[in-house]
Amino acid sequence: MASTLPLSQSHSFSTIKLPNRVPKSTPAPSSFLFSKKTSSLSSQLTLSFTRRHTVVVAATTTEMPKKQSKGGFVDEMRAVAMKLHTRDQSREGEKEPEGPPVVKWEPSINGYLRFLVDSKLVYDTLEAIVEKAPHPSYAEFRNTGLERSEALKKDLEWFKEQGHEIPEPSSPGISYARYLEELAERDPQAFICHFYNTYFAHTAGGRMIGKKVAEMILDRKELEFYKWEGNLSKLLQNVRDKLNEVAANWSREEKDHCLEETEKSFKHSGEILRLILS
């Protein structure tokens, strides 16, 4: 039975009350191996399929488009992110796969909905923080055109209209949202790291995952989550420029601290990504 609550109420950051205790989530493997390589833009995403359309997805498929112009701190952020990929995910990857070498899952509507709901909570949180701007530099990232909260709201409304029940946010999304709220108040450099990796990853590897999942379980329907108004390359470049401007005021120590947060960003985003396969 479909949810009786409007999506704007049941899945909006401003109205969701995070529980004091985060519910336990179903354990998921820490890594996924790829066997078929696909490239888009300047990124690579690797997926593996069986005759039953089983998809094998990396927990941290966050390869991002290369910067159009050289220089600036964004290049450093991208370089660190790429090194955290495995060699199966990227030619620039340096990390060895952890856990079993191959784990196969079949994406389901329910799992995908869990992913979308938790993703919306994270984007709601990021966009609310930027709007509130507890640190003045966050205000630079308002209305960038990369915002995803409204797009996800429309997608969840569509699923509801199809008769699907919209789940409540689960442990991965709740944990990440709470962490971002805490980080934004006390550690602007670390928060900017998460902001960058979340939005830029979605425009590359995230889009490829969305396309493949849509082919398998949504009759190729393209969700609003994977659409942007205007020229995406220009939107991304504008945000790169703003990131470089903000980081220009940081010390070398602060920049290094920002870069060190990348692995935590991968950890949280990977936990949410794996919900697709739950």
C-alpha cells in the first residue's frame, strides 16, 4: 500500500526527525568487483551482468569528470578521490579490493527506493546546511544548479503514483545526515569535502548506475534525479571555481585536512549506494 503521507512531509529534511538511535542495517559486502567496462564523459564505470540481468556495482563508484582547466585545489580533491578507487574501477585507482572478489546482487524496486529515500535525506541535509550557512563560505554554494532534493521528491512522488510504498530513511542515510550536520558546524573544510564528492560523483558514476538500473527494473525510465537544467558541464565548472575561491583562503594544513576527509565520504556514500542491491 502506498504511503499516505505527502512526500514533502515524509521525506523532507525540514520535517524528518532523526531518531536518537540509528537502526541496524543489513550487513553488506565492503567491495564489489567489476568485469565489464563502460566509459562516459571522462569517467569509467564498470558493471557486470548475467543473463538474469544481475548487476555488480562498486560501493564507491564515484569517479568524477576531469576538471576542464588545470590548477586549483579542486584538482587535488579529485586526485585523492581517484586514488581511493580500485584499479578495477579506474586506471587512476590504487586501492586493493576488500572482502570477497565477486559479489552479485539483483537490484529490486524496494532496494532502489531505499537508495533514493536515503539519498534524498542526504541532499536535503546538504542543501539545508548551505542555505543556513553556519560558516559564511557555504553561502557560495546556494543555487548552483546541482541541487538534487526537488528532483528526488518528484521521483518519489512518481513511484508513489505507481502504487509503491515509500520507505522511511534507513540507517545509512540517517547516519550520514547526522554526521554532515555535526561536521558543518565545527569543521568547514571537512564539510566541503563531502559536498564536493557527493555532488560531483552523482554527475558521473551516479548517472551510469542510474541508467543501468533503469534498464533493468524501470523499463528505461529516466528519473529526474539524473537530469539537470542547463549545461551540466558549465554548472560543474562554476562550482569548481567557487570551491577553488573558498579554498584559496585556507592554509596548507586546512587543505590537507579537507583531503583527509575523502575516505569518510566514500564510506558513507558507499553504504547508501549498496541499498540498491538490498
